[in-house]
Amino acid sequence: MDKALMRNPKILLVMAFVLGACLPALTAAPGTATAGPAMNDAAKPDAVKPDPASPALASHKAIYELRLLEGAGTKAPAGASGRIAFDFSSACEGYAQTLRQVVDMQPQEGERQITETRTTTYEDAKGSDFRFNVASAGGKDEEVDGHAERTRGALSIALTRPKPFTLSADNAVLFPTQHIGRVIAAASAGEKIFLSRVYDASDDGRKIFDVTAIIGALEQGPDADKGAQAANLRGLRRWPVALAYFPPNQRDGAPDYVLSFHLYENGVSSGLKLDYGDFVLTGELTEIEFPAPAKCRR
């Protein structure tokens, strides 16, 4: 149970995750991710080109209140609550995000458990550079720190924590904000299923997930979440989306976990549902604010 909760469910990351810059450098302690391109464009001739049809993702700060929806079996908790605080900055050169998730859980037997995950990432707008730091506390303290970059038509991933580790993959693998942008583009085009491979540094930072996105019909009527009543969301399109995360080459089996939510065309998410198999948490968007958009040079 602890291992599942330590994963970044990427809203927004993904909201971004998931869960989504003429950005100044992030103020970061040694070992944490920092904002700003690691290399200039000339040094990355094979960097993924931005999709001219990709959606504009809105900078926003959001709060989600978590609660236990259902649970079954001996591994399911007797009760659970928590909160996700998400800050996503989208501007000229890239996307920076911070996410803090705290879950207070009471097992069916034993002592109450409080787990906390803090994630800081930077992803450049061309999808060529991704920097991350994920720190977890409660149950088992862990930290994952590193970066991924595209060079010469391939993806190279290098971890500095918990131990030095390198991983190579083909250039088709998407980063989190890239992925959510592609899901929005697929939804806008009327597609119902979008298959991809995604690297988001979750779990131990050593996995590239096969992700299946199931996209429902364009939603009509008001959004029930309190925060979704914000003026900036009025009149925007939104779709019900479910993201199933599978181990590599195992889409025919059970996913590691499933994240469902309502996805707005500007990247905001509401109505979160985090399914870990033995139990399900829901997350209501209760607060949201939109900083003034950055003015970028054309």
C-alpha cells in the first residue's frame, strides 16, 4: 500500500500530473531539479519539435482534497484523507511544476500512516529536456533526482539519487507535459483511445510506462467540483479521461494504477479518481487561481 502511494499520480502533472516558460530558474537546494534548459538548441539537433497544434496550457495553482471512495480486501485502508497542492507554470521556454501530496491513512490493523510526496520538475517546451526531483516521506523515505534529455534521436535518462543510474530509450517516449498535451489534442480531434510510452520519474525513476488513455465524449453541463466554478474555466471544453499505467510491454495485463479525471482544454483537471486496485481515492478541486500569463517574444 505504501509503495503505491509513493508514486506521483501525475495529475497533472499529469496535471501537469499531470497534472501543466520565460521562466526564471527555480530556487532549489543542491540535488533538486532546477528550471532552465540544460543545453542550447544547437547542441540538440534531434530535439522533438513542438507540435504547432498543441494546446496552450494555463499556469495555475490548485488544491485537491482527497478522501477514500472505496476499498476491498485486507490491504484496503479503513479510512483515508489527504490533500494535493499543485503549482504549474507555463510560459515561453518550458513548464515548471511543484506538487505536494499528503495522505493520512488508517489501516484495518495497526497504526495510522501519514505519507508525503514532494515533486519538482522542469520540462522545456520542445520536449528535449526534463529535470526532476521526487522526495517521499512516511513509511519509507526516498528521493529520486535526475534528468532526461534527447540527443541524436534517442532519449537518455540519468539518475543521481538514490543511486547513479542510466537508462536509454527511443525518441518516441513522451515526458509528462508532452503527454497531457497530446491527450488534449487527441480529445479535440475526437479520438477515443491514445496509446503512448511515458517517462515521468515516478516510482523509483527507472521505469518507462506504457500508458493507455481512454477519452470520453465531450462533457456537457456544470462541473460539480467547487474550484471548477472559477471564471477562467467557464466555456472551456472538458472530457472525462482515464489513464492506465502499465509496465513495459504488458498492456494485456492489469495496470499498476489508473488515474481518472475531467480534463479541460487548458490542462486543468478536476474530479480526480486514483485507483490503486485495493482502494480508490477521490480528489475534489476545491481551490484554483490563475496567475497572469507570461508575455513571450514571437
